[in-house]
Amino acid sequence: LAEEIKAGNHMAVISGFHDATGSVTKNAELAKQRAIGARDLLMAAGVASNKITLQKPESTTGGGDASQARRVEIALK
């Protein structure tokens, strides 16, 4: 992924997600920290910070496994 971003005209858009159980504030902070961790890994792999955008943490809706709701998604734009 890092090589693709560095080689092309792509931007990485990173979104952290959390489930709807528990404290919204704490969950949003955890989602933000997961996204920051993904950003830091890309930067450690040589991706320039101006090629990375962090999105506001998002809550997943509906049922399902909380471990799947607590995730990071990286989109290339």
C-alpha cells in the first residue's frame, strides 16, 4: 500500500471506526488512535504526511461483531 501511494498520484484517506456500545467519547478516541496508528505505519514506510488524510471517527450501526466494527479503513483517492 505504501509503495502504491508513493509511486502514484494517490492520497490515503484513513477512517477509524467504532461500535455503538459503551461510551461514545471513549470509543471515538479509540477509533482515532487506530487511524493515527495506521497513519504512523504508512509514514514509517516512507509515505509523506501530505499524502495522508485522517477522517473523523465513525460509528458503525446495526448489529454484528464488535471486533469487526472496531477497524480502520484506508481508501486511495
